[in-house]
Amino acid sequence: MLASPTGTFVNDGVMMLRVLALSLTLFTGFVQATVLQRPITLDTGTGELFGSLLLPKSDNPVPVVLIISGSGPTDRDGNNPDGGRNDSLKRLAWVLAKHNIASVRYDKRGVAASLAATPDERNLSVEAYVADAEAWGRKLKTDPRFGQLILLGHSEGALIASLAAPSVDAAAVISMSGSARPIDQVLRQQLSNRLPPPLMLRSNELLDSLKAGKTDDNVPPQLQVIFRPSVQPYLISLFRLDPAAAFAKLKMPALIIQGSNDIQVGVDDARLLKAAKPDAELALIDGMNHVLRIVPNDVKRQLASYKDPQLPLAAELGTRILGFIDGLRSS
């Protein structure tokens, strides 16, 4: 009997049955589910944030997932003007809705519809993002339409979710493609594979300076996209944090989701998060990439997937998240 990347032949058979069951329920959900789709806003006191609510029709309170997007100008749907439109988080919200789970996803301050909340990126910080997530959480917890509050963060959003969850007494945290290492270490590794030696040397000097809490305006044109002076205050706030340490402090149930074909965050990070919080559930999804699709480890096809909203989400992603939330409801 041959082993496979996801386990034994028997385990694969069980997983395939679960995926098939999910596919069938998704299909019937299109007929049966009634989902309210509405804009939702949050007045933070320092600017208004704009989001989208998906609320399944129900006579009883339903779980609600606060979806927190990743780094840079990534919007509520998982789309980035620099990286392309893939609708990853929008599609995930609909998977939840068709299984009687509400969600709110929002544009972070300084991004898309929430641009006016902080129009100058020099004034952005991780602390402000965490405060916003906490404010959303408090808003949702006081709404009688909702039951358990789950914070779900993708990529850098996973760190925000981990930091915000304790203060809002979240029922659970879901980390998707979240780093375990401080982000300066992640950047150093990513850039070492892409930059020629002279630029790598300058990149390391910039990383060292920012890690020490000091800005550096001497940025070569080729590195402006990452280290432009206007984004350096945010990077300083980000580099101070240790994602694994934040994750380890969580007292509530947690799910770690990581794809094996993610070219931005690796499986090792997921395993480090698991080591930091041993009681967390770990789901390694074979073939899934950073935008939650099954894509081969081919650079051209990987990049194309970032701009293809029609590409379906990895089926196992829905299976794992729905199973985790169902477990919370029955516990």
C-alpha cells in the first residue's frame, strides 16, 4: 500500500468522501440557502471602515467569522491592485454563508473603500489594524443575530487575528497562510532568492535598520516597492512582533491552514505555529497555494492564479474550516 502526501490510501479515501460530501452540500446549498448580503460600516472614531456582511437566514443566532485580509493594499475580497483580482476571501465568505455561517470582511484603513480612514500610509501601524479588528469584533459580539465570533486572518491578517482575539473573547482563531517567524526574517528569506548580491546587501542593511526602529531614506529604485520611506513606519511596527509568540498566547481553539504549494509562506511556518500552540488543529492542504487554489509549483501558473477569480478554491479548505466551526458549535 503506497503512502501519499496526505497520508495512507485509507486516509485519502476518507478525505475524498469528506470532499465529496462537501461538494454535494455546496450544490444543494445553492438551492436551499437564503443569504442576506449587505454593506456594513464601522465608525472607529478615527475614520470609517467599510465592509461586506453575508448573513444566512436563520431563526437562531449563527456563528460569525470576521475575515481579515493580508498585507499591503489587499482589500476585503482578497484582491490587490499590485497582485491582481482573485476573489479568494469573497469566495470563502460564500462557502461559509451556504453552510449557515455569517461573515464580515472589510477593507482595512487606508485601503480601497476605507482609504479615507488613513490616506497617508506613513500613519499606518499594526497597532491600528489590531484596534480596528477588536472594534469590529465588539460590534459583532453585541449583535443578537450572531452567536460565536471566530477571527480568521489570511497571511499578515493571521497575525492581526491572533493579536485581536483575546480582547474580544473570540470563540476561536483561524490562521490561513500565516507566518510564524517575525516578518523581517520572512522578507530576508524571500529576497535572498530574488535579488542580485549588491541589492541583497542593501536590502539587509535596510531590514537591520528597520528592525532597530530606525527609518532609512536611502532606498534604491529597485527596492522602493518594499522599502519606500512612506511605508517604513508601518514596517517598523510590524517587525517588532513575533507571530508565533502571539499565537502561543491564545487560550481559545485555533486552526492552522497551510498549503503545500504556497510560494509566499511555507509549511515550516505552519509547523512552527503548531509547536507554539500544540493544542491547535493543523491542516496541511496538498497543492494549495497562497490564494487558496490548487496550483502546481510552476511560477507562471502560480502568478496566473493570483489574477483568476474563476479558479475554484481548494475543496479541502472548505471542508477543514466548516468541520472546525461545526466542532465549536457542538462543544
